[in-house]
Amino acid sequence: MALPIADYALIGDRATAALIGTNGSIDWLCLPRFDSPACFSALLGSAEHGRWLLTPSVRGEEPGHRAVRRYLGASTLLETTFSSTDGQVELLDLMPTGDERADVVRRLRCTKGRM
């Protein structure tokens, strides 16, 4: 089931955009342009409709963590920080511009403890 719309953030490259939930899931993305068919559309249905989920598990379970998000500077680089009693991970999401390609770049790294 999709999250409330307020739980999504937008990244884009001026030709298309992705909606990313507070749970680390890309639930909407059309590639390579806005008018292209959706490759991820869980926003309109469920996980079976396609999503790209990057989220930490805490001792093999989810969602035993808290998420805080922000855009870095005046950019569309989205930083989501997941924290638990065991550690912290940082997820960066970006769609680069200027290379005339439709790319989604995601980096997940542990910044404290274990998750």
C-alpha cells in the first residue's frame, strides 16, 4: 500500500522525476520522460506494481527505525537518514542533469553503528 502523499519527496532531471517515500522506496518513476510509461508505479497500487526499495533492516526486521529527510543546499539531492538504537544509515538520491540520459543514482551507507 502506498504512503500518504505528504510522505513523498521529489527528485528530477528536468525531463522526468521520481517520488521517493520516507521508507526509502521509489514508488513513481517514468523513464526517460514524464510522458513515458511508468517503470515504478507502486504509488497507484502496491509493491507488485513496481518500486525500488532501499531501506535498512534492524535485526532482520523493518521498520524499526526513524527517518529524517532534507534536500542538500539548493539542489535536488535528497538525503534520508534512518536511525535506530543500533546505528544510522544515510541514503542519497539524485537524478543527474546535463548528460541527456535518464539516470537515478542512489547511495546507501552506514554512518554509525550497525544496521
